[in-house]
Amino acid sequence: MNKLKERWGIESNWAVVAIFVVFAINGSFAAWVAKPITAFLGLSPDTISVWFYYPLRILLIFPIYQLTLPIVGFLFGQFKFFWTFEKKFLSRLGLGFLFKENN
């Protein structure tokens, strides 16, 4: 656990536990939110091939997850960690321009 605390720049064991809980809750939440959205769009394994349905659902879950991660992190007092995490992650995907400040 000390290696994680050092790598993530956090000091307490509570913060590590909170971060793990946030990742778990947010993953479940994103999957839960994606279900009614796919239903609203008329997508289900009954209407389209499962070979298309599940990749589409995963593609839908991804942005929901990214948008809600800092929010759920905030609820657990870890907004700063997750905001930094999001900026770094999205920068690696080539979306870092979203966080550049205009001078």
C-alpha cells in the first residue's frame, strides 16, 4: 500500500481505500446508467446482434465513466486526485487540449 500512496501522492490509508471504492462504485454506476440509455435508443440484444450491442454499450459506458468519475470522487473527498487522474488519462488519449488554459 505504501507504493501506491507514494505513486499517487497521497498520505493516508483512508485515501487509498476511498480511491478504490470510488473506482468500484463509478464502474457499476456507469454500467447501470448505460442500460436505460441503450433502451431509450432502442438498442438491446433482441433488436441487434449481440456482436454489435455489447461493443456499443461499452463505447457508451466509457464516456459516462469518464464524466462521473470526478463527481463520485468528490463525494468521497477525492476530487483533486480524480481530476488529476482524468486530465492525465484523457491527455494520453489525445484529448489533452480540453484542459489547456487559454492565455
